[in-house]
Amino acid sequence: QVQLVESGGGLVQPGGSLRLSCAASGNIFRVGAMAWYRQAPGQRRELVATITHGGSTNYINSVKGRFAISRDNAKNTVYLQMNSLKPEDTAVYYCNAQISGPSFPFQEYTYWGPGTQVTVSS
């Protein structure tokens, strides 16, 4: 079994910062691409940022220059540093990862974390 667990969400004032973490654990051979998604109330889940195993990153336009995704492959962990937060960043943030197990090391499966709430409000 594989689990993803997010941490670091909370309440922050506009202009503030938060750092989200997501650790993968369990029967893992390799963690491939990882990503952060978010879902605001009444809206569809949207992709926020992605990072490959080698560290290449991509962001949606609305967070470019404010958010930074990074990872520690030794710890199977991905981070999202969020700066200059705005009320419109309020959402549940989900971690996503492509993970293969030792039995089938070239077959990746998609895993999701349970989500962590980020609220930006004064």
C-alpha cells in the first residue's frame, strides 16, 4: 500500500506565506512526477504546479512568481511554498504522485492525498 499525507495548511492573512508538504510512504520503488492541485468550494479541481523526478517544474499562470514547487527524492516528499497569498488562493490543496512499486517497477499508478485546507482571509 502507498499513502500520501499532506501537511502545512491553515489560515493566513492576505500577503502571507504557507509551506505545504506531502510525503509518500509505503511499498515504493520510485516516485515519478508529483503535483499539487486545488479545489475551491463549488469549483472544479485545478492543477497548480508540477515537478518531474528530475526537478523540472510548471505552474498555472495565476501562481507564477508567487508559488514554488520543490521535492526531496530521498524523502519521497514534495513541497509547495506559497507566498503573497490572495483570498482567491483559498481552497483544499491536494498532493498527487505517480508511483511504482517493487513488483512492477515500470508501471506507475496515480495516488492522491486526502487534502489540506488553505484559507486566505483577514
